Amino acid sequence: MDLAKLESVAQVRPKPVPMEEAVPVRRERLPVPMSSEEGTSLAHPLTPRRRQPSMGSSKDAAAATTIGYFTTVHSDRTGWTGGLLVLNGSGRPLEFQCTLPIRPSRAHEILFGTTLGEHLISEVIGPTLLQKCRTPISLLCCAQPEAASLQENLPARTPASDQAATVVAIVSEEKNGSAHPTDSRRFAGHGPVTLGNATLLVAVEQLEAAEGTIANLRDIVDTVEPFERITEAIREAQSQMARAA
């Protein structure tokens, strides 16, 4: 290769994946019963809810606590698909979203190398789903270690919002004897907390907030099972798309 060609190759830079174009989001309608003065009504989870006066009690805090689950499914045939499931403190679904499959180009695979998965999970798919999510998330559980840097890429909150920052946690099934193979450098600034049947790895500066949130999630017994719901929902969505094609 001559010098001119070498200089031309050296100027090639990774082209970022456009978030809005490459990661369209599909929402599932999950009406949730809500109490009101007229009785019980069904409210769309994507419709902003009228904020009720806070009594400042631990019961109110527990009722407002939500837990989110985020994971991605990778297939050599279809590409990367992300799913986000939000549950209330009792484990009932409030909102579900998934992306259409995205397929990085061969150039992306070459230029990002082994960091491609982390880039897609923490910088493209995860932030896009959270940006589209209308339900505030107190604790976000992630299935893959590559999501560890998602805490740094959370969508910015509006200045007028009094919502506490979402705590991102990596779920490790240590209690079941099948822990994630953790990278010592990736999790150097993380500490463990326990929720249900799993250990969560949380950034040290978020440990206190995580422990406060977990105290309001006593009804969550199986911390890992919701990931199976997401995987099955993604497969069903892909199956419906295939039948419609």
C-alpha cells in the first residue's frame, strides 16, 4: 500500500449510529388500574398522571417506587434488539418498550472491535429506551455487564422535575451460583447490594440511594425472572413482524 492510500485509510473515522433513526421504539399499551374518587379506572401508562399530594410517609414512598429491567437480545440473523420493562413495587407491569432490530455495519464491527457491544447497550439502545419511557424509574436492573456505563448516559432530567435520579444496577445471580464474569476494571467503582435472590452491582456513589429504593421493594422476590419476560416479549414481537412481512 502506497503512502497516499495509507493516509486515506488513516482518515477514516467511526460513524456513530444515529439513535433516533437506527433505534425506533415500539411501545406496548399496558393499562394499569388506578384508584380515584369515582372508583377504579384504567389509565394509559404513557399518559402523564396527575400528581397526588405527598404525605411524606414510608407507605407513599413505597407506592411511588418503580423498578425497571433492561436487556438486549443479539442474533447474527436479525441484529441487536433492546427491551425495557417497568414494574411497580409489587412486580406488575407499568410499561414495556422494545426497539426494532438494528444491525451495525461491517465497518462498525471492525472499528469498534470488542467495544461494540458496550457502545450499543450503554450509549445507543439503553439511552434511547429510557428517553422514550414515560414512567419514572427508581432502580434500573440490567442483565449485561456492558450496561455498567449506562449510569453516565442517562437522559437529562428537566430542571423542574423533582424525580430522583435513576440508579443503574447490574444483576448478578451469585446466590444461585451463576455469577456474571465481572471485569475487575469495569466494576472497580461498584459495590454490592442485595435484592430478592440476586446481588446488584451499583456505583459506589449510588449505594445509599439504591439501598433506600430496595427497602421499598420487599415484594420483589425473583429479581432475575423479569428478564425472561422481556426476552419472550421481544421474540413474540419479532415473530409478529415476520408473519406480517
